Amino acid sequence: MTDRTAPHLLTALAVTLLLAGCGSVATSAPSATAATPSTAVTPSTTPTPVLSASPGPVVTQPAGVAAVVGSTVTAGNPRLLPAHLPAGMSATVRASQATYTVTYTDDLHTREIDLAVAAGGNPPPYVGNGSTTYIQFRGARTSYVVYDTTAPMSKRYLLWLEPGAWSRMPSESPQPGIEYFLVASGLTEPEFFQVANSLQPVG
């Protein structure tokens, strides 16, 4: 009888060992996967310096523009801002050490005034009924452009070199003269020059 049951016992023992081996493989697989080191590249946390001409815009009431310009712009003097503006205007300022741009506009954006310092660039040319004249403004020969002389509230601008000293880069010595650019739309010529003639230095 012992001889007859031996094969059965051996078979049962083999099955048990086989199942035990499978269970061991099943439980060890996740452990092996978890132990595998990650090959992902971790980005550097060191910030990369970014050179920016000016920070994001600051929206403020016109009276707050002088504080922003006075505390930020240190390139030279004079730093001019209008003392007179049409009623109901708000202001957006972009300023850095070496330049600033202020945009004044009403709620409906029917009137807009921009003052840019050391950033006048190349304004687009007029077509048709536009005109360019040269006038004396703040003691300098100034380009005065009207985009449409038949429209009383046409876009118009003044571009001039203001007497003073200005540096575009911190390492530069200040250069004589400061490029100023004043442009407006939705204003009549008398209204435009009322703003222009009110320009005063920031303290």
C-alpha cells in the first residue's frame, strides 16, 4: 500500500512547491519594480536671469503715476509727466530704471494719451490728409505730426529731445538729451497742447 501512495505524495509535493514558487514570484515583482531607480531628469531649481526692459504694467490713478516713476526710474532727469489731463482718465504705467511709458485712457477708450520716454521708437507714418511740421516746444525743435488734418480729434504726436541727461544702461554715463514721445487720439489740437504744455518734472 505504501508503494501505491508514494507517487501520489510525490505529485502533491511537487504541486505544492510549484504553487509556492509562483506565489513568491508574484509578491516579489512589485518590490523589484519599486526598487528600480527613476531615470527622469530633474530640472534645475537655479533661476535663470531674465533681462527685462520693464516690469508688468501698473494700473493706477493719474496721481499715482508720479510715485511709480519717481521710485523706479533712476536713469536721469528730467522725468516729465502731465499735470493736466482730461477728466475721467485712468493710467497704466510701465517703468524700469532706464525708461517709462504711461498710457492714460477713459472708460470707453475714446480718448487715449501715451507718454514714452527713451522708447519712442518709430511711429507709423500717416497717409492721405496727414501733415508734419516742426515747432519750438520746451526749448527744442520738435516734430509735430497730425494723422488726418480734416478730423478735429485725429491721432497726433510730438517727438522731441528734451534738454537733460539720460542713461539707457546702468554702466553708461548719462548722455545729453532725452527722447520724449507724446501721442494722443480723441483729443482736439487745443486739448492736446493743454496736456503737452502741462508737462512737469517728477520730484
